[in-house]
Amino acid sequence: MPRRNSNRQIHKSLPPKIPKIDNETVIDPFTNEEATLTQILRSSAKKQYICPGCNQEIMVKTTHFVVVPKRYPADRRHWHSACIKKALKR
Ligand SMILES: [Zn+2]
């Protein structure tokens, strides 16, 4: 078998699909508490929420994010994808 020098190519074949964000630890921009960030895919988004970033509704069947403070899980908040990305950027 011919030896192929393909080690450098590994990172070039990543799938174009963006992986789902699940249980990523972040600092909740709303409460400043350590929280978990989870993406809610549109197929699982069955309720309407108010986004704390812009005070607009997150419509049903919209991919968005939920931020769950670790100490106060009841204070979870749902954010638009764009709003949470803006809020998490320092
Ligand atoms: Zn928003």
C-alpha cells in the first residue's frame, strides 16, 4: 500500500453543518450567574417566549437559545440566537 501524507488534511473535511450547542457553560448576561447555554432547535420550540435581550417575542418554531443559571434553574431565560451572541460578546 502506498503511504499517503494526509495528516494535514484532517481539519479541512469538517462538515458544513454547525453542531448543536448543548450545555455549554457561560456567564448569564442577565443575572451574571454561571449558567448553561443550550440551543433549542426549531422542531423543539413549541412555546413563545420574550427575549430579555430585545424584549421581542421569540416565535414558535424558531431556533433559539435557553440560558439556565446553575444556582437558580427556575430563572431560565430564552434568547434569540442573535441576541444571546451579542450579549455574550465582551
Ligand atoms: Zn432578542
